[in-house]
Amino acid sequence: MTKVTLAHAKEHLEDLIAQAAAGEAVSIMSEGREVARLTPPGRRRPVALSDLKALTDPMPLQPEGADAFVRRMRDEGRY
């Protein structure tokens, strides 16, 4: 992993992003500690519909719609 100072990162951000896109992680350091990390994008895998249904089916239906809920919270001053 490449380590660079924050000042260097500000001057060479485009190059550092290209490095990350090519698969190399870049650690941005400030005062000797890591404050940010550029990493290559991860590969997304599709979520199976059966897995999603297994997660959401046990959830109870809400007694009121989102619009009514937000309006009620606003009217009650609880937002």
C-alpha cells in the first residue's frame, strides 16, 4: 500500500485515484496517522430475491404510511 501525506494527496489526487482504480490501495497520512484510504471499487454481487424476502417477510407492516409518519413527527415537533 502506498502511503502519502495529505499535502501530496492534494497535489496529486488524480494520479492517486488512477492508482486505486488500477488495484493499489493508497493511504493518506496526516501527522503520522492514516486519515483516509483510497481503495479500488469492490465488486458488487446481486442480492438473491429469496434472501431479501427471508429478511423482510418477518417484519411487521407499519400502521401508517411514511408521509403520515413524517407529518405527525413534524407537527409534534419531534424531528
